Amino acid sequence: MIVLIAAMVVILHRRAPQQAEDGPENEAYRAYTREFDCILTAASVPTSLLEISPDGKKGYLEKDDRQWHLQIERAEGNYDRLGDLGPLEAHEGGELCDAAVLLMVDQSGSMRGEPMAWVAAGVRRLSEELGRRGASVAVVGYTTAGWHGGLTRRKWLDEGKPPRPGRLCALLHILYQPFDSGALDTNDWRQMLNPDVLRENVDGEALEWGVDQLKSRLERRRILLVVSDGAPVDDSTLMANGPSYMHRHFLQVRDAILEAKELELLAIGADFRVSEFYTVSRDAVDAGTLVEAGLELVTTR
């Protein structure tokens, strides 16, 4: 019996995935493949989630919409409770007429439940207030197209698991409110609350994507305003490349943006202190403080 138990321990140990060690500080960041990266409109989210990853076949997607409807009720309640913003409403409209603001929302799994409900409510109200003051506003979310690496990791497995593959998941960016589209549509906003959207987060590449969206804007001020609740995490990528691989890339991208001085990089921590990641940031604990933090960041610079 002792021999049998020992043998089972050895087998289990062999099967357990071993995390790769960190590479050198100057190791280049790369994506194993961009074949499965996606950009979706909000309206296409429900049907497209079945097509862009194996999650449905693996049983990772919600079988009905009850959790989604519950989130919508939570978020709409949070939004309705915001009411007037008091003294903030005293500002005259048009003060931000020469500003383009990209509100980029972290839609990682840690935002599931009440956090996403109040973040979505706050982002909706903030986008409206920025637009009222004359800013051009876009609202996007960033996550991954599938749990556990999705189709990207499957491709890597099929190709023999070459070592240090780089980013080992598919990116998913969702356009809830494109620039020049008017106010955030209520139905599009509700897609932000779909629980199946919340997976993992690749913040370094999300920042690069956000910068690309702002490059073509003609406004004098171009502002990338990130709403996040933590550091970049994708388990498949970290297991194959080392625990600091994604964080190092995020810092490289952040520093490059700050050095270029082509746009303003601001952040709001969703019940999380993001000051260690972003040099100009505020924290929020509910929808109201998120709106106040966003307006303070944008209007006092």
C-alpha cells in the first residue's frame, strides 16, 4: 500500500504543470499568435462569444441569462442612485470641447458580481458627463477571448508546446461606445454586464491598443483613462513564461507612453489602489466616487 501511494504521488507530481521561471529582464515580449485576437461591437457580443473560443463546448459559459439580468438590475440601480452630481454639475458645458477621452474598462474575472455592476454604472454616468462638457468619448472593455488560453493555447499544444511562447491567450476588445457615435446606448451598455465577458486581462497590450485608437484623433488633448482593479493576469501566459512576464511588459508600455508625451495616461482603481501602476490615478469604491475621480482627473490637468 505504501509503495502504491508513493507511486501515485510521483504520477501526480509529474502531471502537475510546472510554472516556467522568469526570463532575463531584457527578454522581448511577444504573442504566440494573433490569429484569434478579436475586436467586437457590443451588439455582437452574445452570439460571438460562442464562436471565438472553446468555452461553450467546455461548459464555461452561462447556460441561461439569469446572472446577466441580475447584473443589469444591480447596475441600473446603481446608476439611478447617482442622481445629480451636486457641485460637479456647476461646471459650464464645453470646457472639454478639445479633448478625446477613451474610457477603457478592465473586464477581468475579478470584476465579477457587484464590482462590475457599480463600475459599469459609474462609467456610463462619467461618459455622459464628459460628453456634456464637450469631450469626444469612447468606451471600450478589454478581456480575453476564452478561459485558459482559449484557441491560442490549443494551437500551442497542437504544435508541441514550444518553450517560452509569449502571450498565450487571445485578446478581446469590445467597443461599447465608439468615438463620434453619440451617447452610450443603453442596450450596448448592458452588454458590459454579461458575466461571460469577464475572463483575464492583458493590460500592456490593452494600453497599446488604446493608444492606437487615440492616434487618429485631432483633439488637442488625447486622454486614455483606464478603470482597473489590479495587475495583468493570464494564467496560461504566466505558466509558460514566468510570473513577472506580463507585468514587465505592462511597465515597459506604460513608461513608453509617459516618455512619448503624446497623450495623457490616467487611471481609476476599482476598489484597488493603482498608484503603483499609474503615476496619475485616483481610487473609487462605488459608482459615485468613480464619476468624481474621473472628472477630477480629466478637468484638473
